[in-house]
Amino acid sequence: MTSEMAGNTRRLGDLIDDYCPRCKLLLNHAIASMVQTNVAKVICQTCLSEHPFRHGQGGKKKPESRATLFDQVMSKAPAPDTPDPAPAAPAAKKRNLNPARYISRHQGKPPRPSR
């Protein structure tokens, strides 16, 4: 028995699990291309999009510490020792000279015949 037959060999068209960036889930994929014995590209069997093989990794963001996020928000806030600027007065509303007319879906009275 050769090592190719005994091992876990993959071939084009085989189904494997991988992360789909379009579906944002770990789903079944078909092998689309290979470089020697390594999978290069796969096709998602749900949305049929082709993408590089991601080894099941993806979609996970590195968690930032709450202190870092808090510092980012506070850097945009005004300093507590500076006085608040005076609130702006609300702008006066402009009156429309030609107000919108109500158009009924129902037909009104038929026009009077002219004499």
C-alpha cells in the first residue's frame, strides 16, 4: 500500500469545511484548485463563491481591551475643565409659499357640462 492511498489525501472536488467570507460561517466547500498536495482555492457550496482556502480561520476579530476603546472615545470628548460652548439656537423654519395639495384617489364630482 502506498502512502498516497493510506493517508488523508485530498482531490479536486472533495468537500471540506472552511470559513466563507461571504456567508461569514464555517460551511462545506468543494476544492477548486490545489498546489501540489495543498488546497489553494475552494468554492462555497452555499453561496457558490470562490475564495482562497482559509483553513477554517476567519471572521474572528482580535478583542480590544475595554480600556483601549474607552481611551479612544475619551480622546474625542472635550476636556472637563473647558467651558461648554453656548448651544446654538434652533434655525427658524421656512414657510413654504406653495403648500402641498392633497390629491384624492377617489374621483370627485364629475365636471358640469358647459352651456
